Amino acid sequence: MDAPGNISWAVTATALVLLMTPGVAFFYGGLVKAKSVISMMMMSFGAIGLVAVLWILYGSSMSAVTSPDQFAGNPFADFGLSGLAASPDANVGLISIAYGATFAIITVALISGSIADRAKFGSWMIFAGVFATVGYFPIAAWVWGGGWIMNLGDLLFGPDSGVHVIDYAGGTAVHINAGAAALALALVLGKRIGFEKGILKPHNVPLTLLGAALLWFGWFGFNAGAEWLSEDMGGVGLIAINTLGATAAAILGWIVIERVRGGKPTSVGAASGAVAGLVAITPACANLTPGWALVLGLASGALCALAVELKFRLGFDDSLDVVGIHLVGGLLGTVYLGFFATEVGLFTGGDWRLLVVQLLASSGVLLYSFAVAWVIGTVIEKTIGFRIENADEIAGVDVVVHGEEGYALTT
């Protein structure tokens, strides 16, 4: 794993995943009103600045445990990474931590899409820091760092069962986590002024398409990046073709639903479909044959296209469809493995136990993340306030909160 080629790929993958968060900023930025684009993008860049620092200081220490009954690792075990930096394993260890930081960053940044056009930046930053600490860092330990989700098969069926939760790149820790938190925040902050179907249109579709392209580009590092830890990186080919195929199929699934429902196939729909496919294949990229990955992609595009309409029926304002894409897509990709994971799924290996652990892991993360985000968001709203004033929302978040305009059309 410390061969020059592996190290080079690790650095490249880290850069690719870091680029995904500016991709989120562009994707979200194009979808909001012209007078909210700076605010929307700043929430992603604020997450980069804050979460990266917290991860280096103590988050990486919290993301690993020595026993599945631990909630999280000791945040002061190697505060600021001074111990690791001085160790013989510093080269590999520090790159691994840098790579892990990019996952923590994008998880928090994704949540911001649910509160577009109406959130205070300072309150968002407080939420981001607290949620990263008690939301993402412990869940990362549960899923990848030796925690209860990583050991769920052994806990339920015995240490020799051979059943383990499959979440290769973050269906639970990233997407279900972010989607559940997004739903909680959308409920805490309430609806935007004038919220109803068709009234709030994207102000810059090309910006959204650019964001989707950057996300798809960076997702190859997101999904295949961890393969640098293997001796021969033998799983990269399967992960790459699944990341390509499922995403492409999801575009088709989304635009077909748009057309069947009596509308037109839109570029925003294609971009949203691509993201839905990327979300769904995230946990499954290394454990599906390419054919089953195409089916998953098609299903995720269609299902998420239907799911984003639920906010109008149920009355919650998830501004940029974080719930409909990331929560629904993350759940679909994680549970789908229980049926179709290569050789171990219910329909591909005849073992029902994988489906059980996939369902329990998904449900556990969903409930915990929702509760944590609800509590943090409510405390902030009831104390310093999370939502901007109605007059400021009408005037524009960019000028009121940041003193800037996204488009200086006049001098």
C-alpha cells in the first residue's frame, strides 16, 4: 500500500473528492435564486474550512474505536495528529486521514441544500461544527472504524457468520446521514416565502450542470479511492465501470419519469439523475456486477425523480432535494445490496442475513442523524436564530449576509 503508485493514486483520489465539495457548491448555487447564490456556495466552502480543521484536530481520532460498544474514539488520543506525524507510519497514515477528511467535508456540505435561501451563515457554521463532531465523526467510526455497524453481522449472527454490512464508500455514513439531517433542518427552519410547486426556479442551469460534472468527475476518487490500501488495487476496474454505468442509467431513469409525467426531459433533471445514480452506487460500487449496477442506476433515477415531489405533498421545504436524492438514493443503494450483492445477496447468494444488517444499519444511521440534527438546529434557532428575517429573505441573502452580489450587472 505504500508503493509509489498507490501513494500517487491516494493523493489524486483525495484531490478528486475534495473537488466534489466545490462541485456541490456549483450544483446547489445554480439551483437557487440569483440573490442567494453566494450564500449557497459559501455554506459549502465554509464546510471545507471548518470540518477539515476539526477532522485534523480531533475528528480522525473519533472515527476509530477499539470495540463495537464504543460510541466514538477518544478525541484527544492524537489531538492535532502530532503523534502520527512523528511516527514511522506517517506517510500512509496522514494520507489516509486527508482522504477521510474529504468525506467528512462533503457530508456536512450536502446538508446545506435543504435550507437554501433562508439560513444565517454564522448559525450554519455552528451547526456544521457541532454536527460534524457528534454526527459524522461517530457514524464514521460505526461504519468504517470498528464500530457496531462494521461488526453488526458478528453481533447478530456470531463471529463465524461471515455476514458484514456492505457500505464501500458511504451510503450510510455520507448520504443517509446527510439526507436525514437535511430533513430535520428543513423542518426546523420551515418553508421559504412563496414555497409552492413551480414558483422557485433555478437561476443558472449551466452552473448546476457544471456542478454535476465536477461531482461525477470527483466521484471516481470517492468510490475507487480507498483501493489504494489494497496490494494490487484489483477492484478499481469494477468500481470504475459501476460508477460510470449506474450514473448514466440514472440519467435515463430520471428523464423518462419527467417525460412520462407529462413534462419535458430537462437538463436539471439529467443533472439530478446523475447525482441520484452516484449516490445509489456509492455503497454498492465494489459489490455488484455491472449489469446489476445498471439496474440500480435506472431504479435510482426513476425513484428519486418521484421522491423529490413528496415535499410538496407532505409540506416540508427541502429546497434542493437533499432528502429526495441523498436520503432516498442512499437508502436504495444500501438496501439493494441485501438483494443483489455479488454472491451474498438474497437473490444472488440466497442469504437473507445481509438484507437484515443492511436494513438495520440504514435505519440506525437515519434515526440517529435526524435526531442529532433536529436537536442542534432547534437549539440554534431558539437561541441565536438560524433563519434570516423575512424581509432579508426577500431582499436577498447574499447582500444581507455577505455584502456581495453573485452578478454585478451594473457599476
